Amino acid sequence: MTATLKQKTVSGLIWSFTENIANHGVTFIVGIILARLLSPQEFGLIGMITIFIAISTSVINSGFSQALIRKNNCTQTDFSTVFYFNLLVGAAMFALLAISAPLISRFFEEPQLIPLIRVLSVVLIIDSVTIIQRTILTKNINFKLQTKISAISSILSGIIGIVMAYNGFGVWSLVARQIAGRFFNSLLLWFWNKWKPLWIFSKDSFHELFNFGYKLLIAGLIQTLYRNIYYAIIGKFFSAAELGYYTRAEGFNQLPSQNITSVVQRVTFPVLASIQDDLPRLKIAYKKLIRSTVLITFTLMLGMAAVAEPLILTLVGEKWRTSILYLQMLSFVGMMYPLQALNLNMLNVQGRSDLVLKLQVIKRILAIPTIVAGVIWGMEVLIAGLIVNTLIAYYLNSYWSGKFLNYPAKEQIYDIFPFFSIALINAFLVYIIGQLLPYNHLMNLIIQILAGGILAVGMFELFKFESYIELKRNILLQISRIIKIK
């Protein structure tokens, strides 16, 4: 990477990661407080709605965001055209969900879902007028402003949710928190970003962007359906409480996993797209990103599996004990998501949205047997099947992304294996330490986290991996800059 591109990449990664930590960190803390005030069943009710909101959001985006980011010479006409299309689809999806609420309620046999769906679906309108604002900032690798906006939105919406839960509003506090978060985020993006749509809709612009984006739309829908189908399956074939345990475990799992995945997707796509025509340089940058990503992800996710018991019992209490095993299993799933995001980004950078779509279809067909087995034999089998599906998906993604860069899956696995080995050894040692400690859950958690951090740094220092050295150098450089500014 050139100095300028490297600086933009490092800055984008740091600010995007900061944004996610600020946003999801606050969300995580708020979630812990709400988990103590509310019941697993109330979280389960929101989990039942999640799949429908997620699918509708994918339809609203329609792959246009990625298409705009990939296009090097976007015009105001392009942005305005996509904005009006998003708004139209957002209104349509809002109306569709409101009409379908009774059907969804009957499917889950939960009458409370009708008013919950009709109110919560307001977020679709809010999202539809926000996508372009965020896309423009992402295209310019401007995550500093997004960080500030996300932090403010998360704090304000979190306060609203906690106050309502404390005053006995139950599940409605979760609904209000989601709506408030989207509203404040949109409001601040419009206030600070200053972009305004033109009164124009171009058919040529629409067709150009849609030809790339529609394949990503279908692929995104398949991926979203798959990622959220477990909510529907658990809610239908198990119970709202069981779904609540699952969503709480996933909430812990997503704090590091989804943060890193989001950062990887948002930052690396515009960066790699800017050098898409220089394949040797693209491969070098890609290999560095792969190694740096797995170094962080594997260490954090396997570490979380090791401390799952004291983590859950300390933060949300004994009533969530069922979530411990789910979190330990989901950690193995979560550690692969950022790596999958990188491989799919590479296919999108190469303009192969058609291949992304084909891969999504193949992967989801292969997942059907494990889902059926989970319905028959229980939750543990369901999540174990998810682990298997994730490994298969990673191999397929890495195989095809590697073909374009002469970076075969075998070579990529060779690159990541040392980091996986160290993370696994570190997690095993941390787990053993936890089993030997005689203290309460909080003290055990603190000691295990400190021990894990020291052991991980010690092992990486011992082996002197280039990715670790460069990551450490960049972190120290950013810290020194912050100190100088102060």
C-alpha cells in the first residue's frame, strides 16, 4: 500500500472500530441492564420480529450502497436516484409488515406481536432516508463523524430504553430503544453530513447501479434470511424464553464478532476497490488484512468462549445460565464472520456480484440438513450445525476469492493457522485457570481476562509475527498522536 492509502486504511479501521465499540459497547451495557430488568421471554418476542426487520432492511438497501462505493465517479444524480428508490421501497416494506403482522403473530402463536411489529417497523422508514448519508461518509472513508453520531445515538436511545424498562413498560422499552437509536442516528447524519438530494431520478443511473446491485440484493437477502432464520426456528419450534437465551448469547458473541465484521466490510471495501486494477498490490494488501483480522478475531472470540460462564453470570445473572453453552458454541461461529466478510468483499471488488449470489445459494442449500437436524434433536445440535455451515462457507468463499488473486484457499489457511493455534492454546489456558480459581464469578472473570491478555501478548511477542508487529506499531502511533493533540 502507498503511504496515503495505508494512512487512510489505518485511520478508517481505527475510527470505524472506535465507532463500533462506542455504539455496540453502549448497546452491550444497556443490554446488560435491560437483561436484569426484563425477562428472557420479552427478549424472545423482539427476536421473533428481528428476521422480518432485517430482511426488509436488505430489500431497502438493494445492493445500491455497495454499488455506489465501488463506482469511482459517482455523481449527485446517482446519489439522488438511489435515495428516492430507497425511500419508496422503505415505505412499501413498512406497509407490507404492518399488513402482515396478524399472519406473523399467528405463525408464532404470540398475539402481542401485532402491535409490536406495526410500531417497530417505523425503523424501515427511518433507515430508508439514512442509507445514502452513511454511504457517502463510508465512500470517503470518513468514520470519525460516524463514530460521534453512533455514540450519541446509542447513549440517548439506551437511556430511553432503561428508563422505560425501570418504569414497567416491559417489551415496549426494547421497541422504543430501537426506534430512538435509528431516529437520532438519522437526524444527526442529516444535520452534520450536509448532503441533500436533488429533485431528479435518472433511469440510466438506476439501471447502471442496479445491474451490479441486484445480485448483491438477492445474495444479501439469502444471507440475512439465513443469519436470522434461527430466530424464527427457535421461536416457532422451541419457546420465546429459549429464543431469549439464544439472543442474549448472540448479543455477547456479536460485541467483538459483529464489530470486527462491520469494520472489515466498511473499511476494506472502499480501500480495496481503489486499487482493484493493480492485482499484485491488491494481493499484498489483502494478505495483510487477512492476517491482521484473524489475529484479533480468533484471540477475542476463543477467549470469550473460555470466560463465558463467569461473564454471563456476573453481568446478567443466574437466570441466564442456559446462555453459557450457547455463547461458547457461537464463539466458534463468530470468529469466522470477519474472515468471510473479507473474502466476499474481494469478490465484490472484482465486480463478481454474480458469483457472490451463486455462493450464497449453494451455502444455504447445504445448510438445510443441519437446520432440520437441529429442529429434531435440539438447540445444541442446531448451533453445532451452524458451526459446520460456517466452516463450509469460509472454504467456498476463500476458494473463489483466491482464484482472482492467485491466493488459493490452501495458502490462506496456511497464513491463518498460526494465529488460530495461538488463540486456541491461549483460550485453553484461560479456561483451565478459571476452573482452578476459588473466587466469585466477578473476580474469576477479571483474573481470566488479565491472564488471557498477558498470555496472548506474550506469545505474539515470542513469535514476532509481522502482522502483530505492524498492528502494535500502528496502535502505538495513534496513541502518540492522541497524546500530542492533548
